[in-house]
Amino acid sequence: MTQDGITAETKVEWRQTLRTLGEAEGFFEELGRQHSALHVARGKTLIVTFENLDHVFDFNDGKLPWGYDFVTNNGWSLLGLMAHDWTWYRDEAVLDFFDRLAREGFFEQFEKVVFYGASMGAYAAAAFSAAAPGATVVLISPQATLSRDDASWETRYRKAWSRDFSGRYGYAPDMLSDADKVYLFYDPLAPLDAMHAALFRGANVLKLRCRYFGHRIASMWGRMGVLKPIVEGAITGTLSEKEFYHLLRERRELRRYQREMLERLEKIDRPGLIVIYCRAVLARSAGPRFRQAMTRAQRKLSGTKSQ
């Protein structure tokens, strides 16, 4: 039994499943000891995804790369990169793999290429998009680098700090210069994510703000029921700022978002706004936490007036 509760036999079976699928519809490659790549050839649009291997076992009953059903059901081709650990894909085997694909003209057989990832996967999507100039890139809460020289302020992801973020496909923002369009989704109120987002610049970068969403933006979209239209719109290039922010209006009904909004109002000590906000939430649904917060805010307001 492995540390994560997954048996070695399960991982052997998983690899064989992907190898069989790859041999039938594209290819499957082990990239060193820590990474794998599955290609499934379907249509003339290629979606390149990056994820952590544990997520495949934890959240995907089919043991397939992220978005396999979503991508293939749309008639698109898939190149799914998977990491066995928190590697940020900084491995010579992965760098060589993308060099080889570029050299052999792999990406040129497709009419459109889209690189997609979130967090660690977003860093990789940005970095390796340089192998396919003209690609569309979809980034959710990306890191620009974890280099101690360039991002010493980044206090998360200690496990990857020792990896080399220089050289080929290293500093993610620089790798986007030849991309067609870059959609970058982030929460400007999450300080570290906002600092990374500030490092991504260029006329081809469209930054879309997801206030009060935190780092795990895609999971919030999923709960809201807007994940598919947002990702699909970014992939096809039809997602506009107006449409995106209209879709985000659904967050107002999401309890997690409501709690985070309340916590922020309490942190900045705005009792008047707390009362207004809690009344609006309670008008739509019950919520003891919001009623208690409103009562505390009303008492504070009464005490202020009596002084």
C-alpha cells in the first residue's frame, strides 16, 4: 500500500489502461519516473492539460486525465500530462518531450491548440505553450515561477522550491510571448495569487478577476454550475469579459462565497455593510451565521450611536 492509500497494483493497472488507450487512439508515454503523457487523437483542435496524478485517482472514477470526457465529447483531441508528485513539471524528461513534439511538428497537425491548467498545472500550461506558437492558453490561479531568486515572497509549495525554474520553459510569463490569446483567471484579493498574476503581462493576456474565490477557482465554478461554459468559451475563444462577469453573478447564491464575503466585511469592521449584506442573504435563504453576524453588527452600530 502506498502512502496515499493507492496500491502498487492499482497504479500498474492504471498505466496499462492508459497504455492500451494510447496505443489504440494516439500514444501513451512514461516521461522519466514522475510524469506521464496520454494522447488521444480525435478532431483538429488539441487540448493540452496538466494535472497532478493524485487528482486522477482521487476525483476521476475512470482514472483518465482531467477533462477526458469533456474534451473527447466535444470531438477534440487530448494531450494529457500527469505528474506523480508536486513537481511543477520541472523535469528534463518533460522538457525533452515538448522539445521533441515541437521539432517533429506534432502541434502543426492541428488547426487549434489550447494549453489548460490550474495552479501547478497552470504554471506548466503557460511554460510549455512556448512549444506551440499561436496557441490559446487558459490559466487558473497560475504561478509565474517558484524560483527563490524571483519569487522569494511565495511561501507555499515548499516541496518544489529546490527545483530548477531557469532555462528551457522556465519563467512562465516569458513563455507566453508567442501565444495567440491568454485567459488568466485569479482572485485579486488572494495576495500571493495576485502577485503571481501581476507578473504576467502582454497585449495577448486577458486577466479576469474572481473576487472572493480564493485559490481553488475551478472548484467554485463547478459548484456554481458555470465551469463548463467558462472553460468551453475560453477554449473556443468566444468568452468575453462581459459574458464572464455575467456568469459570475451566480456566485451570489453560493454559500461559500457568501461566507467569504461576510468574513471580509467583518475583518475590515464595517457593521453597516454587514447589516445590509446579511439582510440580503437572509431574504433569499435561512442562515444562522448571517443572522448572528447581523445582530452583532446592529449592536455595534447602536453602541456607536449612543456614545
